[in-house]
Amino acid sequence: MASPKARTIFRKGVWDENPVFRQILGICSALAVTNLMTNTLIMGLGLIFVTAMSGATVSALRKITPDRIRMMVQVLIIASYVMMVDIFLQAYLPDISKALGPYVGLIITNCIIMGRCEGYARVNPVWPAFLDGIASGTGYALVLLAIAFIRELLGFGSVFGIRVLPEGWVPWTIMVMAPAGFFMLAVFIWVAYSVENRATRKRG
Amino acid sequence: MKGRLFSVLYMFVLSLVFTSVVSALNVLNKDRIRQNEALRLQGLVLTVLNIGPSEKGSAAELAQLFSRRVREASLGDRPLYVGLAEDGKTVVGYAFPVSGPGFWGPIEAMVAVAPDIQKVLGIAFYRHSETPGLGGRITEAWFQNQFQGRPLQVPPAGMRFFYLKPPGTAHGPTELDAITGATETSRRLEKFLDEELKKTIPLLLDQKARSRV
């Protein structure tokens, strides 16, 4: 019984209800950290961890948490996990921690996590809530990686810091700046919806 | 009333639990984080003084090399790192931190000068918040390497130690290539580097003349 359910959760998190291009959540960090793939990957992993753990914790406490103060409780839980990620990065991956700077701390305000806690974890058992967090986080990370891939490729001529385009490549300066984040996100949503529409038409 | 009291207590206990866990993690990792910082700085000092380990050695090796080849002193209100030769006595250079405003935030750098204080040994920009790919390119080797071997003459009034010129138009020993597309970063860097050098170089010359370093 667990495996088809897990599949549904992942389908929803990664595609049907993808937080970034369906619900347009988490846009701030989607624009800010997507000019280098390494940073994006770490940010994505951080978010997956925080969303999954917060979901599981909120779910575990769902029966005893008074309804009135549930938001406060959720923020407390999310903030604690984010601080754990921040401490971990500072201690074990200092270079990445430097590169991400304040954005790790800003995971706290990422609407995806609170959205999943409110919308799913609060009314579902621990294990599905945990999986749901991983699924939504993965959906977020994949979209960001797709955007970062194009921005890093055209803006630096590299992928994960490894040079792939020839030496003579003239980097597109705009790609490393914030506006390119907007362009790429819009293009991504456009492509994703076109694919979706074609699929529906075929089915219909 | 009972429900309200429970809410307060519940929040209190939950906060206590979570802050304890986070604090514990923080305390457990504090030394490691501080060590990372110190190590980064030591590696940087060794690199700008050209003592640096050619390949990336272990943390312990780096710390050991630092303690053997660098003597810590002070230059006004900032630290001064005196680079020593293999014998542990001969001075091979002086390194000191400089900092100033960049475009988005402060830029911090480590400058190393030759023992006679007539020449730049190296410079490394190690903390900044400039745009990646634009102003952020100040950390790239081609930019930092330009400073190596440049003569260090205290300029006459109204002049600067170094000028950043549009790439390809830099002539003479005091002119260097700026970064294309990062006009503001280049302009501010030129300004603060000059101000900092004007503060530190005369002081260093003075300390050396009185053989205090």
C-alpha cells in the first residue's frame, strides 16, 4: 500500500503541484541562488531536508498542538531545522556556506515549507508527511537546477564549475544577474505548461 | 482558561526543546567553525606571501607551516603577518589585511609586500558580496596576479598607488586592468585600496626604520 501512495506523493510534488512553476512559491531564492549549479544543489538539498523534517515533526505533534498556536509552532520547528543546516554548512562546507551567505537563513521564510506544513503535514501521518516534504523539496530543487544549468552555461560557460564551452566563449553577462532569473523562470513555466497542455490534448 | 494555559505551556516547552537542540549543535560545532575561519586566514596569508603549500595540504600541515614560517605582529590597529624564510629568521615579506566598501558590501583583502616594502608580493580578495561573474571576478587569478611585483612608491599628493583602467588601456607600473562590466566595483576598489595603502605603507616603513618588525 505504501509504494503507490509514495508514487502519488512524488508525482504531485515534482510535477502536478510543483511548488515553483505551479504554485509560484519560493521565487525569491529561485532567482537569487541559480547562477551557479553547485550553490543551487546545496540550497536544494537544504530545502529538501528542512521541508521533510519540518513536515515529519509538525505531523508528529499534530494531535497535541493547539490549533490556535499552530503557526507559531511551525515557524519554531522550521527555524530550528534551518539553523541546523546553517551550522552544518559552516562547520563542514565552509566554502559553500560563504557562497550562499544569507540565503540559507532565508530558507525559514520559504513559503514552500510552511505551505506543506499547513496544507499537508498538519492533517497527515508522519511518514507520508516526511515523503511529501522530500517530494516538494525535490520539485523545487529540480526546477532550480534546470534554471541554474542554463544560467551557468551561458553566463560562465561551465557546468558545476567545470568548463564545457570553449575558451573563446563570450559569457552572457545578463545571465549571472538577477533579471536572467526572471527570464529563465518565465521560459521554464511556459515550456512546462506547453508540455502539459499537449499531454492533456492527446489524452482528451 | 485551561486551554489557554496549555497553549502557553506547550509553546514554552517546545521552544525549550528546540532551542536546546540547536544550541547543543552550535556548541558542538563552534570550535570547528572557528577553526575553519582561522585556517582560511592562515592559508590566505601563506598564499599571498608566496610561502603557501603548492598543493592543497591537510589542515594540520597548513597550521604547522603557518606557525613555522609566519610571525604575528601588529601594524597600528590591524594584525601584521611577518613571513619568514626556511631558517625561521630572514624576513621574506609582510602581509596585512585591508578592507573598504565595494558595490554591494564590504570587500576584504590581504596584501603582501616585499621585505624592503618597495614591491607588492601578492594580493588576495577574500571576502566580498559583489555580483558573481562581474565584480565577483576580483577573486580570479588574472585580476589578483596583476598586482604581483608592482612597485610600491608612496605617490605624491593627489595621486594614487594604483589605477584600474579599462582592459587593454593600462600602461606603466601603476595602472592595472579593471573588470569589464564591473565599473562600480573597480572604481570603489581602486579608492579604498589606495586609502588603505596610504594608511599602512608609511606606518610599515616607519616601524621597519625603527626595526620594530
